[in-house]
Amino acid sequence: MLHHFIPDAEPPPRSRGGEPSIVVVPIGARDVLRAAFVWNLAFEIAREGASADIVGPDDGDPTALWPYVGAGPLGTGVTIAAAHGPADLLRAARDLADARTAESTHGIVLARVPPGWLGTAADAGTLLRWSLLFSAADRRDLLETYALAKRLLCAAPSMRIGVVIHGVRRVAEAERAFSRLAQAARRHLGARIASYGLLVDDLHLVRSIASRRPVGLVHPQSPAARALRDVARLILADACGDGDA
Amino acid sequence: MRRLALAPVPPDPDLRALVRARLGDLGLALRVLAEDVTGLDASIDAVTVDLRGTVVLVLIGTAGRDLELLAHALAQRAWVREHMGDWLKLAPALGIESDAPVRLLLLAPAFGPRSLAAARAVDPEGIDLAVYRCVRNGAETDVLLEPVRLSGGDVAGHEDPTDVTAVPFRTGLTDADLGLSAAERRLFD
């Protein structure tokens, strides 16, 4: 089990009455790698029996990031919203969550927010409660991830920030990377970030982008699929309110 | 002897033209069929054909995005394979060998170990990698290409001499956009 490195999470933003949780994922318009993580993660969340939707803004060609728009495997969905800022986008995510409430006991809406929008993210108000960041273990990626966390916390100081470390070969490498991020956030931002584990460096992920089929569907027992599944379970545990033990 | 001075990477069309002029340096005899071709919802820098009629897709990446370039290229190759039949019907005189596999030639300022391992594992015979360096040539910019060996012995990823502070992050933000203090940056040194 690839698990939390440090069990220091604040109480998670619980799903209210089965309403899917909205998780902000800052992803640039050409960041196909992180988009692939999110898309594969949505599939694993759905496989756990929860609803899983991705919503993103109409800021270019959506199929540059996502393999399709609309319904996908296991009821996952990609929705493109005519949003002009984070508030618009997260309202669209909330509408999607509301629509899902009647159908599902719990679930996740992953809202892809362009990083350039985070400066005005405070406009989204209380919808800005939970964010998931993906970082490699190298200095440059950690700096970028820290900067994203800083922007998010400026917009919503009580926001829960979760981090997944990717592209590592060993758990110890991910632990060190997360530890550096966590220490920097604690010292300079006065915030505690939560670990959502790691994604191993697995070629199946690269192939899934090309084939446009989730890793968990094509190679369900691959290290990449299993790691994604662990991340999905951690997220769902927090969304259901039983991950803060 | 004059020292080579690195130059900023020119805009895409200029870079494509420079690379096109230097493809012979890689020992590849490629005939360019079309440039800046819209493939799978994104652009393929050049569609070329070699002497055997094999289609070679040329894709040029930017610093720090070599793994992204590989994923993009694999997706584009899958798309081209699907559409090869149409191309052959529309333009049988292109000299394309219908049964030949579609090859990839990827160019980037550097290839990291993950990209090299991925390329080697996915298709070492069908993917060629080369690093490019933009250098000053008098008042103009030229490009130098150097092949990266994928099979047969150790691979070399090449150090990236690019000033990383000017290269956008994957998020699209630049170093200046991050707005971090020196003290914050030191925590990651």
C-alpha cells in the first residue's frame, strides 16, 4: 500500500449528504502529463464505486488534454464549461456535483483550473476548499508545486492542499520530496499539506495517453494502476470523512 | 577558435526552418511533405518521408517538456497511422510505403532519463531522438543537431544548457510568475 507519508491532515472537506466533493487541480493548457494523471485517477475513483467527473474551462481545444468530452469508461465524465474565471468554473463544478447528488452516494468532481487563474481564485469563495497538486521529486517541480500551494492558500487560507509525488522509483525518494514541500509550507505559509501518496514512474501511463484508454482498464495490475488506485482510495476516504483518523 | 554562443530559441516557424535545413546532419535523408500539420488536435511540426517510403513524423519540443513531447508524439503517430489510408488515396504520388511503420524523430534541448527509458521501452527502433542547440552565427541564429542513441549501450541524455529561469513550468507559469522569495527558494536547494 502506498500511503500517506505524514498523517498530518486537517479535517477534510466532507461530502455533505452524499454530495460529491470538488477538488481543484491546477493544470496548464499543455500539461498533458498531469492531465493524464487526473483522467486516470477519475477512472480509478469510479472503479471504487464513486462518481467521478472532470470539469475544465473552455480555454482552448479540450481534446489537447482530455481524450474526449462527455461520458467515458465506468460513468466518468469530462465536461467543458464556458467559464471566464475560477468562480465560473467552480460554480459549474458545483452544478455538476448537485446533479450527481441524486445519482450517487459519494463522489469527486475534479475541477481543472488554469494556474494563471489562481490569482483571482478568491472569487470562488467557499467553493475553494480542497486542491490536489502533482509534483515530481526534482527541485524545479517542487518549487512550482510550492508556488501553486502558496497561491491557493492566498485565495483560501483554510483550503486543504493535497500532494501526490510522481515520477519516482522509490518510496524514500517520494518521502524526501514530500517532506521538503511540507516543511516549506509549514515554515513560510503556516500551512500543513497532506500527502496522497505517490505515483510510480510507469511506462503504462505514457502508453495510456497515446492509446486514450485508462491504465486501470488496459493494465489493471500494473504498478501505475495500483498506485493510482491507492491515491483514489485516499481521496475517497477523505471525501467520505473517514480519512482523518 | 571562436566559441559557440548559445542563442534564444526562435519562434516555432523559424525553428522549424532551421531544423529542416539541418536534418541532414543527423544522417537522415528526409523529404518534407508538409509542415505544421494539424494532427490529433495539435500540430505535428513536419511530416516527412525517407528514401524507403517510410513516414517519419518530426516533432520539436521545448526544454523540460521532453516526456510530454514523447507522449504527444505517440498520440500523433497513432493518429497518423489511422489516417495513412486516406492520405494514400488522396495523394498516391507522395511516395509513401503503405505497409511501412510510422517512425518518430523527436527533437528537444535535452532528454531526461525518464524520457529515454520510456522511448527505449516503447519503441527503440521506431523512435529517433536528437538534441538541438540554438547558437549565434554572426548576426543570425543557427541550430545544431546531435543524435541521441537509444539502443546499444548507454544512452546519453545531454546536459541542458538552457537558462531554466526563462523556461515556463509545465503549468505554463514562468519562474518570475512564481513570486517566491530567496528564502523560500533556498528551502528547495
